[in-house]
Amino acid sequence: MCVVIYRGTCTLHQRLREKFSDMNSYVNENLGAYRVVKAFAREDYENARLEKISGEYRDIAIGNAKKRLILSTPQHLLSRLMSMI
């Protein structure tokens, strides 16, 4: 049971780290090219892209928190039962 919970949470954290990495890459690209973006008046497009990426990260983070809550309840119950034995 604990192995299943552990594998599930590892997968959740991996997705979250990947999306955070995407968001960081995007921010770094735009900080380096800020003047170019302003010069070509693409601010609205770039803001929409950042909103999309950060929204995806937010959704994954919220989903992970909910799933962790669901997965942690049986794990805590199991650990309490094991301590009684």
C-alpha cells in the first residue's frame, strides 16, 4: 500500500517540477529578450503565454494537493495501525 502511495506522489511531484521548469524557462527567455518584445509590440501575446503557462502550473499544483490529501489519509491510518502491532 505504501509503495503505491509513494509511486503516485512521485509521479505527481514530477509533473509539478516539469511544469515549474517550463514556467522558469519561459520567464528567463523573456527577461533576456524584454527589449525585443517591447520593440515589436508583442507584450500582449507574451503576457497571454505566461498566463497560460502559470495557469497550467497552478492547476497541477492544486490537483497535486488534493491527490496528496486523498493519498495521505490511508497512509496515516496504516502507519497508526502498524504502530499498534
